[in-house]
Amino acid sequence: MRKRKITFNSPLVLGFALACAAVTLLGAVTGESSTALLFSTYAASWADPLMYLRLFTHVLGHAGLTHLMGNMAYILLLGPMLEEKYGWKRLLTVILLTAFVTGLIHNVLFPRTILLGASGVAFAFILLTSFTEFRDGEIPLTFILVAAIFLGQQLWEALTVEDNISNLSHILGGLIGSGAGYMLNIRKGGRK
């Protein structure tokens, strides 16, 4: 009988998930002071160097275990397939772009509200995944359905539900994932 081994199959995605878990644990240990200082974004002085750092690191912070698990379920499910198809550098670019755009737009539109969590990244992955079978000159029906379901739900909830969920981050993440899926696949089939 062959011996089975566990492989570190998706270094970027697993590293991202581990970083999110470590940051969430650190937040719990520090009474969320580390999360407020480094791993959430909010409108602050543009002279503050941490303002620029937080535009990227807010995707690592989470408001507890439930928030973390909800985002990691999608990221760990979809991320390895995306990392294999597009390579870690392109997928890292999607993560960083999503973090920056969601953080910046959130700070401009909602300066009094704190934003944290990887849900924008999760939504980028969801829409990016719908482009896996993309061929030049075609729009996959799966993309249209996924976009209608996920983005439509977020628009509806943004208008009708009052909660602490940033529907704007979900929508922006989905738009970034859609754009990345299109751009990455019109060049050489989206291969590494």
C-alpha cells in the first residue's frame, strides 16, 4: 500500500489563509488593538504612513472566527484552482488590487466606518472562477449566471438590509474578479 502525504498544493492561497488566521488570533489576543491599528482600514490622515499600509492589510483582519471561516471557505475552495490556472503572481495581483480598490473607495465613500475582512477577495475569486472555461470571442453563460446571482444579491442587500456587511466590497471584488478573468483569458488562454 502506497504511503499518502499531505502537500502544500497552493502556496499563495494557503499562505494568505494562514496569515488571515494569524491576524485574527493576534486580534483576539490584543483585544483587537492590533486589528484596529494594522488590519482594518478607515479614513485617517493621508500623512499617516499606516493609512497606506492598511489599504492593503485590511483584507487580513477579521471580526472573529465566524467572519474568518465564512471568507476562508470560498478562498480555500476556489483559490487553489485559480492559483494553478493563473499562477501565484497573477493571483497575488488580483488580491492586492482588490484590497487597494475596496479600501480606497470605502475610505472615500464611508470615512466614518471601519472595513476589514477578505470578502472582497472571496468575491473576486468567485467571479474569476467563472472565467475558467473562457474562450476568446465568447462570454461564458456560467459567468453571466454567477454575476447575476452574486452581484444581484449584493445590490439587493445593500438596498434592503441594514447590517455590518460591506456589500460595496463584495461588488467591487466581483467587478475586479470579472475584469481580471476577462483580461487574463484573452491573452494566451490565461496560462501561467
